[in-house]
Amino acid sequence: MSVEAFLAWEPGDGLRYELVDGSPRAMTGARRNHDDVVVNALVALRQALRGGPCRPHTDDIGVRTGSHTIRRPDVTVDCGPRDPNDLLATSPVLVIEVLSDSTRKLDTQFKVIEYKALPTLRAILLLDPDDYAALLYARETGGADWREIALIGPDTVVPLASLDLSFPLATFYADVL
């Protein structure tokens, strides 16, 4: 299936799908902790980015990672031109994946590789929904090299240099842990 056909396709079964190598793949639902972490990230980013060119989005906005692949990160910050009818991020700079038992390997291995290949992407944040723990991949300024930063503990700062933002890790876990 082409990206265009996928974007026009709507099965009406109430599920969310990603396109992986031309094949639609259903996504599973999330546990409450997972969803709460996603909402906290969206709220924090929306408040911090308000009035600027960048906006956070839910998994309703896809990220094209290949000629026949569309991923749906839990949160995407897009700094590209905004068309209210777009279904895909035009210039994603940050993606956040909240890990789960069923998707951990996919998120930490395969998706990270796909995301790192995106020229506009500057940061990938992987959040554990059950502990104050995260892994941040940050692209070095002006380069193609990525730095991996382990973040542990509620007071640890999550540096999102490309957006000129930083948050204590606890921001993402408010009312969760």
C-alpha cells in the first residue's frame, strides 16, 4: 500500500494503524499510566511552545519514516508549515515514545533507527511509564551524530536543546507515580 492510499484508507473499526513497509498494522491500546505520561508530555510541551512555530501532536499525526512507512509516535513536535488538513508532520523535531511491554523492542530498536534517519529530527525521548526513567537520543548540533543520555530520577533534567526547553523528568509523571 502506498502512503497516499494509506492516508485515504479508513477501515472504520475504531483502531489506529501504522503503515510498515507498505502494510497497515493495528496499534494496541494503552494502559492508564502510559496514557497519563502522554497527556503530561503534551500539556507541558503545549504550554512551553505556545505562541511559537512548533506544536506538539498526538499519535493522530503520523511521521513518515520511509517511502512506505508511517509511524505514530505518542507525541510529536512539528516545527514545519502548518496546514490544518495535514495528516503527517512536515518537520518533526522531537518524537516521544512511551514504552510498554508489548512495544518496547520495536520502540527501542527499530523505530529509533527509523527516527534517527529523519533529517529534521533533533531528539527522541523514550519514557518508561512505571518509573522515573527515560532515554534521550539528542542529535549533536549541526551534525549527524546522536548522543544517548540515560535519565533517572524525578529531579533529573530532560534537556531538549533544539527547542530551547528543559523539564524535570517528574513533569512527565505528574499524578502517575
